[in-house]
Amino acid sequence: FNSILQMDALFGHVTVGLVIHAPLACVLVRLDWYLLWELNPTLYEFQGMALG
């Protein structure tokens, strides 16, 4: 029973961690892309060609 409780606590902790970190990761990724586009226009042009 104790091990089940520990697993449940661990699972809950991981779930909460993911819920908190997922939006944060999305924001950081978007910020990275924004900075890349701002600092490197050629990359933007390259992506435009790649996307068609």
C-alpha cells in the first residue's frame, strides 16, 4: 500500500510539473523563434522558401 501511495505521489508531482512547465516551454520556444527571426532575417526567408 505504501509503495502505491508513493507512486501516486510521484505521478501527481510529475503531472503538476508537466502542467506548469508545458506553457513555460511553449513561451520559451516562441521567444527563441521570435529572437531568431528578429536577429536573422535570412532564416525567415529560408523558412518561407521551405514552407512554399
